[in-house]
Amino acid sequence: MTGALDRFGLQGRLALVTGASSGLGRHFAQVLAFAGARVAVAARRADRLLDVVQAIAAQGGEARAFALDVTDDASVRACFDALCAWGVPDVVVNNAGVTVARPALEQTEADFDHVLGTNLKGSWLVATEAARRMVAAGRGGSIVNVASILGERVAGGVAPYAISKAGVIQATKALALELARHGIRVNALLPGYVATELNRDFLASPAGEKLRARIPSRRFGRLADLDGPLLLLASDAGAAMSGATLAVDGAHLVSSL
């Protein structure tokens, strides 16, 4: 059993986490570092990542910050150029994402472009550039796209977000098919409602309580709930998994309509 547990480790691996300045991305970076990986944390403003780097260093890990705008192909290529001077990543966690919350008929073209450009186009640009670097280096790797249960079901007021995450799920499957021959695995992590600093006030509100009551487990997710699923997809423990969608949602997806 010890050998089985060792397969979840990431010693000697280099991992990239996008959108790592807060929320899920910040947490994912720390989880990967704790598992033994060197971690590249990326966001539009690298200065916002310094406390993440310091937190990882304080726990004995190694991390570096990189500027990255996932919506801009030139920025993506420049980030990988800088990162690959440190090493070609073995693990990429495509986490950068945004949303605009308002009814569909009030969503503007700019809203749609902003959300789809970051969540879908951005994850595509990062995943494909990462794969090019892996293939050129003659090595495989793991790409974990952070989607959402809203990629499989919908909620009111976040139509572009749900559309973008559905696209991320299908892009995951398409890339898994084409990259398998190169030893590159591509999977999607589908969190349910997880409390972070960005949504904690809403989840604690009366509207949030109504939402919680519709989850079969009757609780919102915690960041720690995602640790095991993330490490499964990132590590050798998930070596045979590609094209998979892994929901972490307290049975929310399978709740009755």
C-alpha cells in the first residue's frame, strides 16, 4: 500500500498553475508544492503572486512567479519561454477563470467575450502551448483543466460561464484524444460550489442557504475536498486517466431536477 500512496507524489516534477493569485489557484499551487513539485504560479500581474511564492517557500517548497494573460497568445508563449528556462512543465493546472453574473438578456457582447476569452480560449491557448513544449521535449505530462459542474448543468444568471465550462469539458476530451499518442493526459476537474474569499459572503447569504439546501450532501465544498482529486489527475496515480471529467460536488450533479 505504501507504493500505491507514493504514486500520488510529485517529487521531481515541475507544475504550472494559472490564475494562482487567489482562490482555487492559490490553493492548488500549495497542494502541488506539498506533494513535492516545483511550482510555477502565473497570473496577469506577477507582483500579486509574491505572497503565494513566499507561503510555499515557508513550507519548504520551491515556487516562482510568472506574468501571464491567458487571453493573449503572445503572453502565453512568452510565459512558456520564461518558464522553460526553469524546465518544461510536467503538470499544468488550467485554472484561470472569470464570470459575469447577470441575466442572459442583460449580458453584453463584451461580457460574453470576456468570459469565453478567459475560460475557454485561455485554457485552450495554455493547454496547446504546454503540449507543444512537452512534445518538443520528447516527454509526456498531465494537463488538468478546471471546469465546473455548470459545464454539465446550468444555473440562472451565469449563462456565458456555463457555456464556457461546457466548452472546456469538450476541449478536454478532444485534446485527450489527440495527445494520448504523445503520453500527454488531459482531464477536467469539475468543482461544485466551493467556499473561497470570492464567494463566501454570497454562500453565507439567504440565497446561498437556499442553494445549499438543494445539494444532496447539504454542504458547500471546502478547498481541501479538491486536494485528492487534483493529485489523482496530476500524478502517476491517474496514469490511465485521460479525457475524464471528475466532479467534486457532494452529489450535486446527480440531484433530482
